[in-house]
Amino acid sequence: MAAVIELFHDRDDAYRFRLKTPDGTVIAVSKPFPDKAAAVAGIRAVRECAGTGLITDLCLPRPHTAGAPRRPVGPAIN
């Protein structure tokens, strides 16, 4: 089942949209848009880019804690 995109007004009466998983978990909220047309254009841009977006891993390596099992490291994320 696909995610759901909800268009709504925020507390400041700006337009925003949120991306929800099929079970209702909110996984992303947009910036505020001044009008509905701009918010819909933002939704279109997300739909076009999300599936092909590159992932940039900005996480710093964590030091290994003595006695803790090491987790296997998967392939690099680009």
C-alpha cells in the first residue's frame, strides 16, 4: 500500500503537507507554503524526486564500546 500525502493548514494558516505511512505514522512534514498552488507544486516535486533521491550519510562513526558485540557494516550509502 502506498503512503498518504495530506494537505493541511498549520497554526499560522500557511499550507503544508505531510507524508504518512499506511499505518498513519507521519514521516515527513513540508515547509510552509503561502498558497495552495505552491503546496501542490511542492507535492509534485516530492513525488518526482523521492524515488530517485540520493542518500548522503552524514553520520560520524561511533567508537566501539569494549565488550559490546560489533555490528556488521553494510555497503556504503552514496
